[in-house]
Amino acid sequence: MDGNFSTKSDVFSFGVLVLEIVSGKKNRGFYHSNSELNLLGHAWRSWKEGKGLELIDPAVGDTYDEQEVLRCIQVGLLCVQERAENRPTMSTVVLMLNSETATMAQPKTPGFCLGRNTHETDSSTSKQDESCTVNQVTVTMLDARLSS
């Protein structure tokens, strides 16, 4: 967000790529019809609800190992956690992907899970199309004021 690149931002990008590969969808512009979350938000919600396998690209068919796919989704979500210090290093990512016995933490909320606010609370302070993240951080839309 600040324009600073680091190994942790590379890990974030890798996590997005993993989730895109599993789902067959791009993160940018992907919106689930009900929740209007991007791919990260949709993957996070599916994971929290215990429905991670619903994320799989239908083109894959039934030719996959469920445990391997769930491990990939979990690793992807660990890589895209909002707080950079919670993200694993790439060497840890490689270890987690290559080992069936590697211990993995439960992922925390991902960063950049923009969705659309679907309910209006107060017409003077919010609009139906304002954006907010899953973690309740709002994005403010600025309007210029014309002076008379």
C-alpha cells in the first residue's frame, strides 16, 4: 500500500497466484455473486466456512487430491494475511507445500479483500456503493466542495 516492496510483498503476490491457480480465476475483478468479494475475500470466506474445496476450478474435474488442494489454499491464505509479519517466508512456503506433515498455522484475515457494502446505515454518512474491507476498515470516497 505504501509503495514499499519487500520479501513479504513477494510472499503476498505468491499467495495471490496460488489462489488464482486453484480457482482458475483472477483476483482483480472477480466478484462472487452474493457477497461481491474479490478472490481473496471469497477464498477467505470459503475457508472460514469449511468450504475450501468449493474454490477449485471446475475445469480440474475430479482429478485432484483433496488434502493437497486444501494445503495449497491454506498456504495461499497464509501468504496473503493482512499483517506482513504474519506471512511466512518463501522458504517456509516451499516447506509447507512439499511436506504433508509440516505444521501450518490457521490463516488470519487477508489484506485487500475489498467488497461492496450492501446495506445502507445512514444516508448522510454512507452510500450503497462504498467499499469496505472484510476487516471493517473503510475506504473513504472524497467529494470536492465548490466554493461560491
